[in-house]
Amino acid sequence: MSQQTVFAMTGGQVSLEGRPVLRGVDLSIGSGEVVAVLGTNGSGKSTLVRAMLGLIPLSGGRTELYGVPPAKFRDWRRIGYVPQRLSVGGGVPSTIREVVASGRIARQRRLRPTSAADREAVARALVTVGLADRAGDPVHALSGGQQQRVLIARALAGEPDTFVMDEPTAGVDSASQLHLAETLATLVREGRTVLLVAHELGPMEPLVTRAIVLRDGRVVHDGVPPQPVGVHALPGHEHVHPHAVSPECGPLTWEPGPPASKEVPGA
Amino acid sequence: MLELLQFPIMQRALIAALLVGLAAPAVGTFIVQRRLALLGDGIGHVALTGVALGFLTGTAPVLTAVVVAILGAVAIELVRERGRTGGDVALALLFYGGIAGGVLLIGLSDNGSNATLMSYLFGSISSVTTQDLWIIGALSAGVLAVVAIFGRELFVLCQDEEVAKASGLPVRFLSLLIAVTAALTVVVAMRVVGLLLVSALMVVPVAASQQLTRGFRTTLALAMAFGVVATVGGLSYTFYVNVAPGAAIVLLALAGFALALGVGTFVRRSRTRESTR
């Protein structure tokens, strides 16, 4: 696969209500990479991915999506965004199917009725996250982990090349975490690009090809995760190793195992 | 029972009630989904200034109300978009300004009086003329067309604005569209239930409907049904008993909500019992 650049940020700065959250981030993510953004609360993880999508304006530097600034980007069907919390709650009930089907919006045109392709994609997404038998249930009746699966299914339904997931494991039970790791493994096999924000990786760890650690709005580590993938990528494979990339480790305390594949700009 | 259909005044009033009963809950469903249930109230307050401006300048109050309500809705949307800090206070200031401005301007005009003010605050469906009916019909059709054409996009927007943005939807345009549609609905419903009770027709049928439904589409459809039953039923009641139609309509809608709440609670409870058995 030719390495196309999906996300490119140079000198990215973001201030929220006058407080600097990102202080100059240089980052480039190519297609097919499975990147985890790690860091403690308040390190700027969420802000980074939302800024890369153009959801938050930069106060300095620039960022591009497939080579285009977010404001001029038109090919949104290539992006599947899974937001952090479930705001599906809304004031009005919605069924799981309705929420998942809304993930097709970037592929639909006004005044065109729902197509057979739309329906098939929605059905596939529901099967992938294991909620096909509950498609008619209201979303607000689900547990946190199940709601997270609905949000992932919504992104899946759009059949994007790139997935951006903001804390998909936060507040999710271990069964749903395993399910999520399986879904992620499928995406990786299909060669999709995945950018995910996480507090801890849990069962997704073997799938991640690159870890970016943020601290105080700066990248303090950018490179391969401590252990190579390979057999560890198999779903269900359990392994134990020291967590070299813990949110606390910085460029001085972190000791690379295998050589880093990427330089660490700005760190 | 059908004798009420023999009076032209009543015929016009019933058609107006039917249209408003359909349009208000249709927009209301999206507004409630977006957690902006009080948007209609805000626009209603601002629209009063528009009505008064009509009296002062000798233009049709409905037209000036449309213009001012749209301006008010856009202002509210821009304040909302700018951020949370102080947003609700800014909205409150706008509401008070709308009411006070309306009362002041009515006082300045020669042909306005407290009675005309009351008819806009609480509705005067019996005074609906054929010309009014055309305006109400066109506005309602516009509102329903917006829901039909943009419903899918508005659903995404009202669920999560950031997801809408990351799906490439024109978020700014859609936000203004829903605000303007709400403004039009307020003006349409103003003649039927009055500016002070407009918001009830946008919110109460939706609140009643969602007690009984599991999905968005069904909530929308049932809310429109509830809306029509409330407006047509409430109006018919006032044919026999001399009370203000606006009040009768809103109280009927609230009674529908209480009933739906009871039925919904009962259904949910028996469903839980079934699943735990």
C-alpha cells in the first residue's frame, strides 16, 4: 500500500478559553497506521484529535486532512469520527438503528431516499458490533459499553478509510472492551487507518502500531509501542510485559526497546 | 357535533388549528432533541416587538412579526454558538427586551390597544381571515418542507454538532435553518395559541409522544398526531364552552402528556417484568 498522509499537523497550537492546551505539535499519520494517543487527563489528547479534524480552531500552526486544511476538506466520507461521550441522549429517544443509519449521512444526498447500499452497510455495522438483534431498542436504555458500540457502529456504517476514536474504552466494561478490540482487529486487517485516544489501551494494545504520548500539550514520545506486533496482534493473545509507555514516562525516562520508526519532532 | 363546521369563522379557525397542530410539533421534535426546548419561548417574546412594530408602522403585524422573529432567532443562534459563558443570560436579556419593546411600541401606536396586545399574547383564532389562512398555510407548508428535505441532516446535527461537522454537513446553515424554521412556526402558531403559549405546542406534544415511543421517527409522527388532536380538539371545545382557545388547546395537550406518562410508565413496567421473568 502506498503511504498516503492522512493527518499532518505542523506547529499546532490550541488555546481553549485563553488557556494553552496544545503547545506546538508536529505530527504526521499515514494511511494504514494504527495510532494511539496516550496521556493523562488534561494532557491535550482529545483536543489534539479534534483539532486535527478541524472541530476546534488552531491558534497557531496548521493542520491538514488528506493534504487539505479541514475548512476546505470535502471528502468527509473518508473519515469516521467516534466522539468521546454519547450525546445521542438528546431530548428525544432514538433507536439503535436510527443512530447507526445516521452514520451514512456523508454518503447521502438531499432528497434521495435511503438506498439498498445504505441499508446493507447499516446491517453490517450492527452485526460487527454485535447489536443486530437489538436494532429497534432505544439507545438511552443501553449500558455505557453498548452505547459506545453504537457510536462505533455509526462510524462503521459510513465505511470510511480512517477512524478517529476519542476514548472508546472510557467507562466501558471489560466484555465490551474485548469486543472493541475485535472490531479494531477487523479494521486493521482491512488496512484502515485508525487514530484513537486512550487513557489505557487494555486489550487493544497488541493492535497499535504507533504510540504518541502527550504531556502538557506537547508530544513527549512518538514511536512504536514497547513490544513489536506480530503474534501479539492476534485477538485473544494474552501477554505480559512492562508497560514502558506509561503516561508518566517522558523522553528521558523512556527507554526504547526496538528502534523507533519515526523521529520525534519537537520533543 | 358537526354543526361547528357550518360557520365560516369556525372552518377557517379549524384549518388554522390543523396546520399549526402539524407544524409546531414537527419543528419541536428537533428542538427538543437539541435540548433547546425554551427556544420557542424566546422567539415568542421577541416576536411581540415585531407585532407592535406592525401596529406602529401600519404594516400587517404578521409580516413584521415574521421579520423580527427571524432576526431574534438568528441572534439567539449566534449567541448560542459563541459559547456557553453568559449565553443564557444574554438570551434572557433578549427575551425581556422583546416583551418590554412590544408593550412600549404598542403604547406609542394609535391603533393598538391592550385588547389587541392580549389577542397576540393569548391568541385570537376566531379572528382568522381568509388572507391570514393563506399566510398560515404557506408558512406551515414551508416548515413541513424543511423537515422533509433536511430532516436527515437535522437529526445528525441535533444529536451531536461535532459529528455533524466531521460528516461534512453545513452546520452553520443547518443551525440557522432550524432557528428560522422555529421563528416561522412561532408566527404561524401565534394566531392560534398566542405568543406566550406558542412554545407549549412545540414542546408538550413531543414530551407526550416520547413517553410512548422508542425511536425518533415515531416520536415525530406521534407528536404531530398529538398536536393535531390538541389544537383541533381544544378549539372544538371552545365552540361549546366560552373559554380562550389557546388555554383550552394547551391544557388538552398537557392532559395528553399526563395520560401518555401514565400509559408509558405502565407499559415500561410490564416490559421490565416480562424480561426479568
